[in-house]
Amino acid sequence: MHPFLLRAKQIQDQALNMIWPVRSLVSGKPSGGVLSVEDFTRLTFITGAMCQKCGTPQELDLGPDMLCAACIARPPVWASARAALIYDDISRIPILGLKWAGHRHGLKTMAGWMVGAGYDSLAQTDYIVPVPLHYRRLVRRGFNQAGWLAGAIAHLSGRPVKQAGLIRKRATKSQSGLSARQRKRNLVRAFEVRPSHKTIFEGKTI
């Protein structure tokens, strides 16, 4: 960027921050950034030993091929899953702020966490594909936060994104308040690959 344009953007950002100060994703207080140091330390990032299939944290590190009991008993149909954070009373604040309120000011930061958590998988990924909302829910909400995150992850990782790769075949009730088993049942046959993308995705890592 030209030095003059860069300086102009810096002045603009400073002016906007005076009028609408950036607030912490966790506390909601003006923080000068998306998280204060104190709020950042309240988040529990998933690091260390984990199941290589589902990414669930494990107490003991049994090597690079370690699987949890659940994945041994019933192997998932997908190759691997990763999460950046433990979902608790702290992390749910920025997550639900994005999902329900459309708070996008922390989108790049959250996407960065996801890129870090899924780094090994992203290196082998052909396409990033967000899970779609049913059209009725999309109309009510006005946006799909998964699509926003997919776009941000694609931008940070350099991997291509296919926003319309999947179709939501049927409306499902909200996953909120459901057990893990109920969540799985709720989504049975809810999605399919868009016909125009079947040949694109064939043999690819998604």
C-alpha cells in the first residue's frame, strides 16, 4: 500500500476508534483491540495431547496416532476434526456473539485461532466448505456465520473456498441444549453436495 494511503487509513482507524471504540469479544468493554490481556487469559485453548480423529483433549499423550475411546468404539466417517477452544462460559460469549448477533469485529481473530488449530489439516485441504443454513433460517438471521468464517479462513490460509458447495436439504431444530447423540440425530440426512459440485469435490480433501 502507498505510504500516503496507509497513513490515511491509520488516521481513519484512529478516528473511528474514538467514535466507536473496539470492545473486547469477552467483556464487551472498550479494550483497544478485540481482546484485553485479561480476557485472553480467560480463554482455554486446546493444546497438547488430543485424539487424532476428533481432537478431544486427552490426559496422557500416547503418540501421534492416539485415539479416544469414543473414536475407537465408533470411528467417525470424517478423517479429522479440530477445535481451537474449550466451549465454556467464557468462550461461548464471542462464539454466540458472532453466531446470533453477527458481531464481525473479531472474525479475523477467531479465524486465526481456527487456522492454528487445524493447521495440519489445512495444509492438505483442496477446498474449504462452510455448512449452510436452511433458507428459512438464513432469511431470519440475515447471514451465515459459517460462511463468514470459511471466507476468513480461506483468506488467512490461502486455501480456496466453495461457499455454495453444500445444500441444506431440510430444516432442523436448533442444536442448542441437545446432547451429543441428539445433535447427531438432528443432522441426519440434512445436507448433500450440490449437484454442480459433485465432480469438483470427487476425490478431494474438504
